[in-house]
Amino acid sequence: MNAEANAVNDGQRDPLDRLGFLLARHGAITDSRVRHAFETCGLAPREGATLILLGKSGFMSQQALAAALEVDPSVMVGILNELESARLLERRRDPSDRRRHIVTLTEEGRRTLTKAHEAVADVERELFGDLSPEEIATLRGLLARIRTSPGDAACSE
């Protein structure tokens, strides 16, 4: 029997032990905890993801951020407006192309990003504390192979 059939058959023994149900339950719990972690920093999840991307790259164009987050440019504008109003980032015209906006973190944005990283790391330590580094790497690899996309409508706030 192949792995696909085993996954289906394993769920037939206990219907609530199906992989879809297990992933849904653990995903919902993880989502709730990560959202709460971001909220303690005054951020919505997409705002947190935006700060994380900017923290990694240093700066990005508004268009590149929208592409990386797989959100419509009009949605990106709303996210950036909120973060800019909170003084967590700045948008400046690109001197080499005045049509383009370059987005960078402010000092307050860097402080908030540090808090957000710590809050999410606490959640991850709590959730995955019983797993070895090798098991975490295996889990990450397996999850990466599941046929989903960050652009799926279910990933919108």
C-alpha cells in the first residue's frame, strides 16, 4: 500500500485522527497564538509579516513587498498606511525612479520587530519544545511539500 493510501486508511480508524483534521486543529491553535503574539506588539499578522520582510532585507519597494506577501497592491497600500501611521516604517520616492516607493523600517519599527520576533519565538518554543532540531527540520520540510499557497484566499486576514 502506498503512502497516500496509508494516510487515508489511518484516518478511517479514528475519523478525528485524519491528517486534514489534525492539521486544521494544530493550524488553528498556532494561528491563534501567533496572532496574539503579534497583537501584543500592536500588529496584525500581515503587518508583522511586512516588518519581518523589511527587517530581513533592510528595504524593499512597495511593489516587491506586495509580491512577496502575495497581496494585491491596493491591500499593500492599506498595510503600509497603518504601519506608517504608527511610525513603524517610512516610504520614500526612489530617486532613480520617482514612480517607485522604497519602504524602510524606522527605529521604532526595528524595536517593534524585535518584540514581535521574541513573541513569536515564545509561541514556537511552547508549541515545538518537545521536538528535536532534526524533527523540526523534518516537519518544516514536510509542510513545505503540502500543496497549498500563501496566495490562497484562506490566508487573507
